Amino acid sequence: MPRGNSVTAEQAALVLEFDRLFDAPRALVWRMWKDPEHMVRWHGPEGYALLSCDIDFRVGGAWRRCMSNGPGHAHWISGKYLEIDEPSRLSFTYINEYDGFETVVTMDFVDEAGKTRMYFRQTPFISAEERDGHGWGWKSGFDVFDRYVAQFIDEDWRPKGRPRSDGVAEDIVAARRRALESKREDQDADAASDR
């Protein structure tokens, strides 16, 4: 049960569960959750795109994303990673920032002859309506995910196609490049001072 929520018995009973088979190897499905450059190409229901995608992929690390379905709309979601057991289990808290209510998402990924069966669970919810809204969003988003992973027919798992929101993936790549350059500069400076 998430901390910080005052959860009634009725709310605790509200669970979203489903399973889904993806025609993709488990290691590829896992990579889609770990890499923001992939995530900006598939995450969110049909008609939505990520405007922001921050991932600190480690137990205790935070994630934060902004989904939008058009100009002027921003739906912020965030959480922390609770369990990362590559490539079989991923669990994280999930908070809609408009209400601050915390749920827990747990996904188990099972290899089925080169395909991946995903068992999905999210709970508790404020209301049945909130659970059903999440159900629509996740299922629609996994339809988008299914189409994205279908593009990977060989061992080249680099991001394919354009992000669903222009500029986001390019910003992530540029930020990573700047961080690597800064790290190299720091290492060079440390090496020079050691001489």
C-alpha cells in the first residue's frame, strides 16, 4: 500500500489488472521502459504525446513525465522506482500530480517463445471512474507500444521513427551528450591535477 494515502477499504479493492502479449523479445520490451529516447516514441494513449520524460532508472530513483493531447494541455505524472528485476519485473509508484494520489504499478514480463507476456497491476484508486480511466489510458498506450515494437525486426534496437512530440527526443539526446562531455571534462581536469 502506498505511503501518504489515506486509503479506504473500497479504494484498496479497486485494482486494474490485465495481461498482454507483445511480439517482441523480453529484453527489447524491457529496454522500452528504461530508455527515455524510446519512451517518447510510444508512451501515452492514442492522441497523446510526451512533452517531458525524466527517468532515473534505479530502485529509489524518480521518474516524471508530461503527457499532452494538444496545445495548452499538460498532464504531469511522476513516481519512484520500487523494484527493478531486469528483465522480469518492474514496479513503481504512480502519481497524477493534479490530485497527488499515489498508486503502485507492478509489471511482470514473461518470455513466451521469443514473445513477451506482460502481467500488469495497478492499485489502489480513488474511485472506479479513476481506475477505468487509467484502464483506457494504459490499454490504448499499449496499442501504441505494440505498433512501436513491431518495427524492431532485427538486433538494431536504436530508437526508430520520430518522437510523438517533436523536439523531446532530440532534447534528451542533447542533454545526455552535454552530461557526457561535462563528465569527460571533469575527468580530464582530475587527471591533469594528478600529474
